Amino acid sequence: MAKAIEDAIKGLEKKESEKPTAPVKLIAPVKNSPNTVSSPQTGDDTDLGIWMALIALSALVMASAIIENQKQRTYSAKRKRG
């Protein structure tokens, strides 16, 4: 059993890799730049500015709700005391 494990480990040892003989061709090079690859076109041309504005607005609404809740708790606690 130990011999089989040792043989398996030897089979997993890192071996010298061969370098490719031909240069790797890029899938979709960017114009005027032969060494870069562009992102694939997904057809999604949604304006990110709208989504960022929506996130900012949501954060403001959440912050104002938290502040208002804290104000109500503070007022309620003061009212109960005296």
C-alpha cells in the first residue's frame, strides 16, 4: 500500500513544461495595441451612471431612516423618564 502511495506521489511531481513553439494569438486584439485583449461584447449597453445614482439614493434613504429611528427612540426614552 505504501509503495502505491509513493508511486502516486511521484506521478504528481512537477515536470518541466515545454514552451510553445509558435506565439500565442490573441482572440480579440484592441486596435493599435497588439498585446492587449478586449472584453467580449455582451450586448449590455446600460448606463452605469443611472445604477450608481440609484445606489447612492438608496444609501441616503437608509441613512435617513436609521437617523429618524434613533431620534424616535431617544424622544420616546426621554418621555418615559419624566
